Amino acid sequence: MKPVCLVVGAGAGIGGHVARRFAREGYHAVLCRRSDQAGLDALVAQIKESGGQASGFLLNAVEPDAIEDTVGRVEAEVGPIEVALYNLGAQIGDRSLANTSYKAFELGWRMGTLGLFRLASALFPRMEERGRGTLLVTSATSAVRGNAGQHSHASAMGGRRMLCQSLNAEFAAKGVHVAHVIIDGAVDAPDTLGKMLGPEAFAKLRETRGMEHDGLMLPEKIADSYYHLAQQHRSAWTHEMDLRAFSDLAWWNH
Amino acid sequence: MKPVCLVVGAGAGIGGHVARRFAREGYHAVLCRRSDQAGLDALVAQIKESGGQASGFLLNAVEPDAIEDTVGRVEAEVGPIEVALYNLGAQIGDRSLANTSYKAFELGWRMGTLGLFRLASALFPRMEERGRGTLLVTSATSAVRGNAGQHSHASAMGGRRMLCQSLNAEFAAKGVHVAHVIIDGAVDAPDTLGKMLGPEAFAKLRETRGMEHDGLMLPEKIADSYYHLAQQHRSAWTHEMDLRAFSDLAWWNH
Amino acid sequence: MKPVCLVVGAGAGIGGHVARRFAREGYHAVLCRRSDQAGLDALVAQIKESGGQASGFLLNAVEPDAIEDTVGRVEAEVGPIEVALYNLGAQIGDRSLANTSYKAFELGWRMGTLGLFRLASALFPRMEERGRGTLLVTSATSAVRGNAGQHSHASAMGGRRMLCQSLNAEFAAKGVHVAHVIIDGAVDAPDTLGKMLGPEAFAKLRETRGMEHDGLMLPEKIADSYYHLAQQHRSAWTHEMDLRAFSDLAWWNH
Amino acid sequence: MKPVCLVVGAGAGIGGHVARRFAREGYHAVLCRRSDQAGLDALVAQIKESGGQASGFLLNAVEPDAIEDTVGRVEAEVGPIEVALYNLGAQIGDRSLANTSYKAFELGWRMGTLGLFRLASALFPRMEERGRGTLLVTSATSAVRGNAGQHSHASAMGGRRMLCQSLNAEFAAKGVHVAHVIIDGAVDAPDTLGKMLGPEAFAKLRETRGMEHDGLMLPEKIADSYYHLAQQHRSAWTHEMDLRAFSDLAWWNH
């Protein structure tokens, strides 16, 4: 039986490419996304056509029991989850304080922080019992500095980062590896960045930065580092790494 | 009319001493706490007996509209809030992941992060209109590193810290000063540390560390730095400072 | 006998204003600068005319024994040094790697890091014996992030910051307080910024940002926070604080 | 012709294993160390016996021109350096301020900071011209926090870290990748840790932590991450990552 890699937040960006990469390396990839059954099926089919194993689940991470039930179902129906990726973002675009409703602020936390806590609560007792497991967490620049317009996102991601540290402090010695990855730049992802910018602006951005200059972060290249993190020997684990395009300035240089 | 200093979370520790200190310096101190009307009245009376002005409100910060209504009432009945202190903690003691319920995790966020967001949402439009104001935020070591047992607290405080940065980024140039204060040690506070430890252990800790060695942080001395922060000229504002007892190691040296 | 405040790097900016402020509060201010005896005498005279006590020493901090001898002389001739400020910068302007000579890089370290180490080596045994003392250290954004063109400055300031931490770790419990102050913005200082920009550009900058908008950091206001740090009770010491003008973005928001 | 990987500081720990790993992957490994020609020859021979290419140079990094000449010679005699590893430590053991001589403090800087600056100065113009290259930098916990007894080491490593950031800020967009790796734990390295502890204590440490529990960081596993960093696609480069054994606490949790 193949080891299982569960991806929470699997679209056309990082999540989908991580699923594909782990499938290629011999994992059974379980892809979860909130909506778009057709898109999900296509991703799963694509992996299978390349000779990999994959399954897909629709999963609305803010619904009660959704994450917990999916973990249970995957463990029962597919197999023990060896690697999980929490890849849900909480970006709602730049909004002033006056334009950030309590509801938007809370949703940011539910996606950004609570969802990760729920995934760990459901998954870590199982990993602890097996004495092994990896939780990869996609994070953002907002986890390390709060910019104007980012009240919801920054507080959610700041919470996410500290949660990764507290989880690591409790579980690393039990064989469970938590890795917090700071994506410090724009990712070439049609589902998220593409939708946020609109098709024209995204096409233009891709043209000027993405193709010749690699100025957009290519999700299949990001997936290389995720795969590496999951393969690190336990005598040399990374808790945090940052990633950005070579042509971009690091957040502390902006 | 005296300038108003609003303290959200005014007990026998930092909050109460900050209220007292600002009252001594000519502010009208408004003390808010969740319960214990008698204790609140005593604090207010104490300030008045010393020749200061003070008012007290019971305020349950996790109830809908409680923070917002209090801000409105204070501005209407007492006067424009020049300085506010958000002094609510979110510490629930060391708890493993298995012993941290979703409810406890959410409560941590409501006290630690959302309450501050609500206070800023209610208060900053007024301060912005007046072109001035200060928001002091008591924070904790957990805002900068997540320890085992601190899942709820660390994620709440990590969110608090990033929120302070995003608020500062939007409002500093409008004359509103946000200062994030990292209390990196045990405070000699009967209401919080005293209750957590129990009377005997607290008395013993006080004896061994608090009196001769100043090993517990004295809240009236912490209040000195809070007062200083609120008096900084706008050409030289502090966004973040840490505080700890001289005899204690900084969190990064533990 | 008045307590002594030693200022290493006392010009028309932060250093001179800190000296003035401490003299006003009852310290004997000892001002040290590399050159310009006339300017030094004028600063000393100015303090005396205001009713304060002050002395001046020329001190080239990169010369062997210069710092050590000055500490010895001040302690012997003026009195025990209660507060010292290390206020020497190491900024050499933006220079590419190709334009940063080994000599320039080393000079940055001698001013930025070694000088502080030498001051602490000469001073801390005395402070430790007395069980009290404060070392204030002016630092810069470069201590927390390295920008292009800042190879010499950033590595010197990064070293300065870590040295402050290691000094604090050894000496705080012995009653010696080390405070690292991150000056995160342009200071309205004719001697340094003025010389770097030239008189015309400096006058223009002052006009557009300094006067009406307080957009330049006013050194006499910075001195308020330095004074506060030196007065903190030992139960609540600050190891690090940042300072910037309200109208400026924090370094992490640029 | 094989791409060249230059290792400055190649003993039986991280440096030697990185050389071996890159040789195995098709690089010509150039190993440099300060002394022990026999040990160096043995490492080179070992790599060759395994079918790899390797050369060895004795290199005293604190001698004038030693680093610069070696870079020139390697480029002329072996080939263009594609990857360089700066692996010189600056740890001199725990020493109080009183026991840290100026000479020791300066040597720390020469090994810890200046040597890296010299390597970059010699190497980066060549890499910039070729539009590609990687500089891996081994660093330590002391780069991010200063402990008691670490005055020399912490200030040297703090300078190293900021220098990596300023180098990255100037050179990343030119295709030169700088990666700063925080080794946050004890490495199973006979040459350094072994010598520091003495043979008996090292054997005991290995036994209790190293073998069954992987509690010592295994240098060949660390080398996996170094190799990964050097292979990252330029659309997703890491500037900083940390590494520690699973059973160890992160520095911020100690």
C-alpha cells in the first residue's frame, strides 16, 4: 500500500502541484478542495493518467467536522496519512480597517488558523501513535509582518506561524515533523492570483514576469522544496524556510 | 476636561496600575473588567482618594457589542479617549493538543486577537478624525515564539502581534500610535498569576523572587514604561518594546 | 557627586541631545567625539550655561586603548559611570560589493561592533562590582535586515545587536542593563545626515519632512526614550525598542 | 567539464559530507581546510574511490589573499565554481566577557564574517558574469540570538547573517543565490564537536543521543538539504532555513 499524501487546498497552484509531485514519487495523493468537482476530477484524472494514484474530496474547511471527517475517511478508505499539506490561504485582498468586517476577520481566522488547528487535532494523535508523519504548512509573508490592508490576513497568518511552532514543540520529539513555508512572492497560480487579478491582468503579469524571467513563482518548483521537506531525515529537520523568485526582493528589503 | 485613558482589562496587575498611573498624571482613567463589581469599585475609589479621576465599567469582551458600546459610552459620557490599553490576556495554562478543545482555542482568539480588532474598529475612526491617539497593547512572549502547551495562547498572541503591525501600518501616519509591549516574564499580579498558582505557591514565589530580588515584574514599574510610550513625541514613536525582570533570562536565552 | 553619563559619539544629533537631557536631570554628562574640539567645547559650554555639569573628551574609537583610557580617566577624574551611551554609527552610504573595500568593511566592524565590545570590556567589570549600570546602544534598521549596498553597515550592526544580547545574557542578572535601540528612520542631525546629504538637500528634506510634519526624527525626542530606558526599574527592563517618525513606514512595511 | 563545488571548511563534518554529496551528483568537489594535509588527502581519495572527482587545498582563511588566491586558482585550474559553501565556524566555546580577549573577538569576526565577505568579493563578480551561481552558508543559532558566553561567536554570526541578506539583496536578481542555513543543534562531527568535548565525552554523547535516537545531527543528512538548496529553481529560492534534530528543542523553545 502506498503512503498517503493529503492535500487540503488542492487547486491549480501549489496544492495541485504538490499532489502531482508526491504521486509521481509513489504516494497516493488525496486532493481536497472546497468546490468545483469537475476541476477536482480533472486533477485526479491527470495524476492517474501519468501513472500515479490519486483520490479527490470536496471539503469546505470552515464547516463543522469537515476536516475531521475527511481525515477519518481517508485513513479508513485510503490508508495512513504520512504527509499532509495545509494549503488554504486566507487572503481577502487589501482592505482598510473600516472595510474589514468582523465576519471577514473571523473567516480569515477560520481559514488561516483554526483550520490548521483542526487538521492537527484530527491527524496528530494518529501520527503520534505511528511515531511518524509530516505536516507541511503553506504560509505567507503576512505571517512575519503586518502590512496596511492586511488586518485579517496578517493576524490569521501570524497565528498560523505561532501555532506551527507550538505544534512542533509538542510533536517533533514524537516523530511528527511540522514545516512552515513562507511563500514570499506572487505564485503563478490561475486559481488564486489569476482570479484575484482577472484574466487580462494575470496574462500580462505572466508575460512580463512569469515566462522569460521566472518572476512569478512556479508552483511545480515550489513543490520540489515541499517534497524535499517531507523527505528530510529526522536528524536534520527544517521548521521554517522561505521561498521567493530570484528577481523579487525579500520582504525585508521592500 | 481631562484626557481619557481607557483600560480594557483592569485588575490588580498591569491594567490597574496603568489606570492609577495615568490618573496621577492628569488623565481620567476608565477601568473595565469582566466581573467583580466590588473589586472594580475599590480600584476606582482608590484612584479618587488619591485625587485622581476614574470611572469603572464591567465589560465582558467576548460578548457582542460590549467593547463597541463601552467605547461609545465612554466617549459620550466621559470624553474623547486619548489613550487606550488593551490588556486582556488569553493564557489558559499549559495544555497539550489533546487537551485543547476547539472551544478553548476559539476563546483564546476571541480574547487575544478579535477583541483587539474590535477595539481598534470602534476607536480608530474617532482617533483618526481627531488626528491623534494611542493604543497600548499588552502582549506576551507567546507572540514571538510558540512553546509546547501554548497552542491557543501562542496563535492568539501571534495574531495579536501581526494585527498591531497592520494597524500601525494603516494608522501611524494619521497620528494614531500603536505600541505592542512584550511582557517577557511573570508579573507580580494577584489576580492572574496569583489565581493560576494558588495562594500558597504565589506567596512562596513572591518571597523567593519578588521582594528582595525583584524577580517578579512589578506592575507599577511596568506602568512607567506604558506611560512613557503614550507620551512619546510623534517624531519618535516605538512600535514594539520588551520588558522583563533583570534577574530573568530573555525568552531567546532560555 | 552627580552620577555620570558617558556619551561615546556626541555630536549635534542623538548623542549631544542625550548628553543635554541627562545633564538636565542631574547627571554629569561626559561627551566624547572623534574630532572638532571647538564643536565639543560648544556643546559642553551650552550644557553648563543651562546649569548642568559636563566635560568633553576627544576620542577616536578605532585607536588602540582610546576607549579604555577614556573610561579609566572618566571614572578617576569625574566619577563612577552610571549610564553609558554607545552612539557611534558605521554607515558609509550605499556601496555595491565591488565598491566596498576590505578596509571599509573592517572599519565598519571596528566602529560598529568592536568599539562596543571594548566599551563593555572596560566598563562592565566596574558596573558589575557596583551592582548597577546601564549601557544604551544606538542601533539601526541594518541590525535587523540587510539591504543592498549595506554590506559593511548591516554586518556591523547585525554583530552589534547579537553582542547586545550576549552582554545582556551575562550581565543583566548582575544589575547591568543593556538596551538596544533601533533607530528606524532619518534623524534630523546636521552632523551626520546633514553632511551625508549636503547642506542644500538637507535643508530641503528638513523643510518638506522635518518641520511641519515631524517626518525627520527629532533627536531631543529620541533622547526622551533613552532617558526613560536608563530610569526603568530593574523589575521591568527593556532589552530592545524601535523608534521611528509617525509618518514613516516601519522597515518591515517598506 | 563538471561543474565545480568549492567547500571552504571541509573536515569530517558538514563540509566533508557536502563535498562527497556534490561529487556523487556529478560535481567536481574542491575541498579546502586549514591544516592536516593527510586528512584532506584521505577525504579526496575517498571521493575518488567512489567514482567522484575531487581536489584538495590547504587554506588558512585568515591569511591575506588566501581565499582570493584559492578562488582564482580553482577557477583557472579546475573550472568555474558553480556552488560554493562557506563552512567555517567561529565557535570558541563559552567564555565570559572577562575571558574574551580582543584577539579572540577579532578572530571570531575574521572567521565568521570577514572570510565570507572576502569569498563573496572574489567569487561574485565571476558568478554575476556567468549569470548564475550559489553560495551556501553554514550558520548557527548564534546568528539569531546571543547567549551568555557567546560574545565573539554571536556577534560574528549576527554579522554573517546580515551580510547574507545584503549579498542576497544585491545579487539574487543577477542569478546568484545566497542561502543562509541555521544549524540549530549539535552535529555529529568528530573534527569539531569531537575535539571540543574530548574523545570520551563525544563517544558517550554519540551513544546516548546519536545512534539510536538520531539526537545528534548527522552531517550526511544535513548535506541532503544543502544539495537541495543548490538545485532549487530560480523561481523558488530559499534565503534561509533552519535545521535541527527532531528530538531537540528549537532555540526559541529552550
